[in-house]
Amino acid sequence: MIIRSGVDIIEIERFAEQKPEIQKRFLTRVFTIREMTLIRNSTVSAAGRFAAKEAVAKALGCGIGEVRWQDIEILQGKSGEPLLILHAKAKKISAELGLDVWSLSISHSKQNAVAFAVAIGSSPKAENHDP
């Protein structure tokens, strides 16, 4: 079995202080249309999802760059919980690592948003060994 984790924390103020023209470009580069629908104008929601994307990238062991921002999508489950959807390169890396179960948690204070991602699965290399 393999377990991978990642954590990230960000100051919410960084999102609130962006100039409107920069913020619009930034948000459309980082977030999918479905995420933007959930975020609306909430800097708290944007910061939490941003931290979650960073945490997932860290759990994948690659960081943002090897995967694109929109390859990691943070939606909302039926009970309001964060729901992770991997696309493109992030999905490929997760499969190559044998990660098939993900858990994601996001929390906020007045100043910060923090996210923690955990993935578990069977290591593909371990499956190829004879007993």
C-alpha cells in the first residue's frame, strides 16, 4: 500500500488585495468554470480551493508546473465537503502512482485558508513482485 499527503496554507488577504484586472486573469487561469461558479466573489472560497490544489499537487509529488492548475478541480459534494476531480496530467500521475482513493479537507480562519490532501492506493511496482 502507498500513502501520499500534501498540505498548503495561504493568506486570504493575498486574494482580497489583488487588483481587479489581475484577479480576473488569475482566477480564470487557476480555476475551472465549475469552480468559478462555486467561488462567486468569495476570496475565502478561492483561497481554500487554491490551497487545496497546491496540497494535491504536493501529494502527487510534482507541484504546479508539471500539472496545470485546472488539472486539479475542487468541487463540492452533496454535504458541502470538498470533492476532488483530477484531469489530464494530474489524473495520469495519480494512476501511475497507483493512487485511487483521495481525501481532501479545507479549513479557514480570518487570516488563512489551509488544505490537506491524502491519497492511498496500491503501488504499481508492488503489484509486479512475486510472493
